[in-house]
Amino acid sequence: MSIYTRGIRASYKIIKPILFKIEPETVHNRLMSTADYMARSANIKHLLSSILKKPYPILRQKIAAIEFKNPVGLAAGFDYDARLTELLDSVGFGFQTIGTITNNPYEGNPRPMLGRLPKSRSLMVNKGFKNKGAAAISRKIAPIHFTIPLGVSIGSTNSLNLKTQAESIADICAAFKIFEASGARHTHYELNISCPNLKGTITFYPPKNLDELLSAIDALKISRPIFIKMPIEKSANEVVQMLDTILKHKIAGIIIGNLQKDRANSALQTDELNKFPTGNFSGKPTFAASNEFISLAYKHAGDRLVIIGCGGVFSAEDAYEKIKCGASLVQLITGLIFEGPQLVAEINQKLPTLLQADSFTHISQAIGSNHRPT
């Protein structure tokens, strides 16, 4: 860890108790306003880059025809109004995701939409695809030249007005069409079918439903790669059935996975859990299930689908474990909240050491190494 990242970590350790006394949605909004200001300042971005952004050839990859400087990305669910797209490169991210964006705007579920569970190292999340809608967001990002890959996460509008599977599919396709026609320079899409905080009963988990959705998206002839955001609460058999359905379509990969719905999860502390009767949970309660299903997907379809590991990444060791399970890339959000803004730089600094300790000369050699003979 460099002297700069140590300094930022030490400073954040002092600031965090103060931030954690403020309502989390308020902190998030203030952070986004600050990020807007920083993104407009070339001097600030240059300073951040000099401290937090370093080249690591051992971490560079070309995946789905996209160049990634390093494997660490911002997951969907944080930058849902596309306010960080010109800043994240400067703090060391290798890629980023905006959204989840829907065809129609949504103001978010009733408060609380966010909550902290410090002992569980988790966040309660109940935003339900809060966003300004595909038209507004596509217009916002259209003029921008991105310096790292940008994914647009798309999902179904969170509305009880969508009463049928066919209506929901049409709604999702409409959002794709808006972005495709926008002239925006994003590199790929995420298709979020696994958010547990939506209204209604429409689901794309059953293979028949998923097949109908992906067939409709195939018909759009989208040229950019698409990655599907997967659930982590399903059985192994259900996940395999979903994978087999995905393999029939023009899908580049999967993201494993989304929030933890199981309130009996051993990582969740009961006294914290009881404060939040609604919502689902990010961070450490997702870590084990995410790794389990990354391994399952890698063994079942790792030669045909790119896997992005998401859930509970708080350190380089956490990221490396997902890579060894079978993930080519990793995503995080909650780790930043608990560990500080220097976390991405710390992960990128330490990953080469972890790789070399296992006699790997490039990150690609470590992907899925847990499942190969020593």
C-alpha cells in the first residue's frame, strides 16, 4: 500500500464515524454533488490520478472486445443518474456502470431507501431502480468521451402499470432502443433481471420467461456486448437452468450477483437486521453465495460466458478470491462505503503481488484457478 493510499485510509477512518451519523441517502446525494464539481476540474482529476491511478500491465485484459486497464469496476446501483462517469477513471477504476436505468423515470421506493449495518458490513438497499429514465440519461451521456469502459444497466420500469410479461419485455426493449439511438459511446450493457426491490410479480427467472425476454432482445440486433445480472438466492439447479437458457442467446456474460434476500444469512446481525423490515442487503452477506455461484457458472459455462464477480469485495484478497473462482472482472460498491475511496487503488496495487505469489504472470492465468489441479 502506498503512502498516499495509507493517508487516505487513515483520513477516512476519522471521517467515517461522522458520515455514519448522517442519513445515508443524504450522504449519497452530497457525495454526488461533490463528484460533479470534481469531475469539472482538470486539476483535481490530475491530482487524483497521480495518487490513485497506476498502470499495471499484469492486470490489463481484452474481454468481449473491450479493453480493461484493470479488473475493478463500479457496480450498478450507485451512479444511477450518470454523475460519476468522468471521475472514476481518476480514482483507479477499470470500468464503470450507470443505472439501473429504466424506460420511464422512477423516484424510488418509500424511504428508507438505504440503511447501514456496520457490524454486518452491509447496506440495506431498497431504491427499486431509482433513476431519471432512459431518455434523460442517454441525452446526458451522449456527448461524453469515456476514458474507461462504461456499461449501461437496464431493467424494467418499477411500475404496477406493467401488468404482463409482454408489457415488461416491451418496456425493457424500449430502453435499449433509446440508448442504441442516442449516439452515446458506452461500451456494453447490463440487463438487470434480479433486483428484489421491484413492485409486482413479473419475474424472468423461469427459463421460459427468460427465453422470451432474451429472444426479444436478440431481435433488436444490439452490437454491444450484454451481461446479465444474476440472483444469488436461487438453487444451483435453477441457476444452471438460467445459464442454459442464456447460452441460447447473444449474451456475452453474466454478473454474479445481486442483493442478499435471505434474512437468515449468518453474516447478518439480528439486532441490525431488525431495524429494516423492508429492503435487501449488500456487502459481506452476499460474499459466500456470490463465490459459490461464480464457481458453479465457471464450471458449467466458463468457456462460453464471461463472468463478472460482484458482492462483498472489501479488499484485494476478496477480489482475488472471486477471480480464482472464475470471475474475469469484479465489481463493488459497499466496500467503498466501509473502507474508503482509496479501496480501488489498494486492490489494484496488491493484486499483482497476489498473482505473483501464486506464480502467475498475468491475471488471465488466475481466472478459475481454484478449479484446476495445483
